[in-house]
Amino acid sequence: MSDRTPTIGVLALQGDVREHLTALATADALARPVRRAEELDDIDGLVIPGGESTTMSKLAGVFGMLEPLRAFIRAGKPVYGTCAGMIMVAEKILDGREDQETFGGVDMIVRRNAFGRQNESFEAAVEVAGIDGGPVEGVFIRAPWVESVGAEVEVLAEHGGHTVAVRQGNVLATSFHPELTGDHRVHAFFVDMVRNAACGDPGRI
Ligand SMILES: NC(=O)CC[C@H](N)C(=O)O
């Protein structure tokens, strides 16, 4: 594991950017907002925040970020998507806008607003594989769930019989928002993924 403090960007096109910057800083990373493709060259990993994936997708197109982000993910740089960010790293979306583009990276089908129909917003204790110290408090806000995954995808957590956290190699995704609680263990887990990737170890769990 590298001792260097990793620099982690938060995609700042739309969504709860500030909360992720704070959580990453607490988890011992240098955190900075990223809005332009050139800024991807200076970061070791990227968080895609929660927000509204249709807007984020549209803005990514307008700002010329779709292809650079796809290349960033393909290059093996660690990426963590929360909620709308999870949708953005899915290969396929259900209940999305017809022309909604994603960055991809995780071979999964994600259903937008899946929990939202019954219940707009709720919190639940979620046991996440690889996160020690008991369940994390999952904040679900019009959250997606993972409908199905390909063979390369590890399911890390489920809630109510639905997959809510996954990892495929360098890409981590959760339906819920750990940045909205004071518990930054999921961010610390991601910072470790970034450290391990920076020293050439894919750091699979
Ligand atoms: N909290 C969230 O990020 C909500 C995601 C939102 N429902 C979407 O489809 O993008």
C-alpha cells in the first residue's frame, strides 16, 4: 500500500458534491471538485455523487465529459458512484430517460427510483461486505436498486432482497449515501481502493 495521500476528485456537474469532499477529507484523501476533462489527469480516483442522473448525464454531454470519463474508468482508475452516481456507472438503466447516457464500468442493470415509489426516503442499517465494525447507516433518497449483475460483479450489500452495493474491479457503487452520515467507513474503503490502485495492486476483496 502506498503512503502517498491520494488525490480524489468529486464530479461536480450536479449533486451533493460538498458532502463527499468533506467525507473524503475525513478519510485522509486530498479531495477536489472536478468539472473539466483536463482535471481528470490530476486525480487518482473519482467519486460520482448523488443527485439527478438525467441532469448529470445531460451536463456530462454538454461539458464534454462522457468520453473522458469512460476512458478514465477503462484505464482502471478507481471510481465510486453513490445513488445517481451508481446509475451513471451502470451499463444499462431501467426507468431512465430514453436517451440517458451513462459512463458504464459495472456490468449491471440498475432501476432508477426503484425504492422511491413506495417510500421517497428512508434510512436502514446495511451490512456491507468488506466494511468492518457493523452495518452502515444507509440513507436512501429516491434510490435505485441493482436489478441484475454480470459474472464479474461482486454484490457487497442487499436491502429488502435487492442489491444496493456492488463492486467490479476498480468501480464501487452504492444505492445509498454514506456521505450524509458522520460515518465515513465506506469512503475510507474507497480511499484504500485508490491507494492500492496507485501502487499497482487492484486490491480486490
Ligand atoms: N439521491 C439520488 O441520487 C437520487 C437519484 C435519482 N433518483 C436519479 O435517478 O438520478
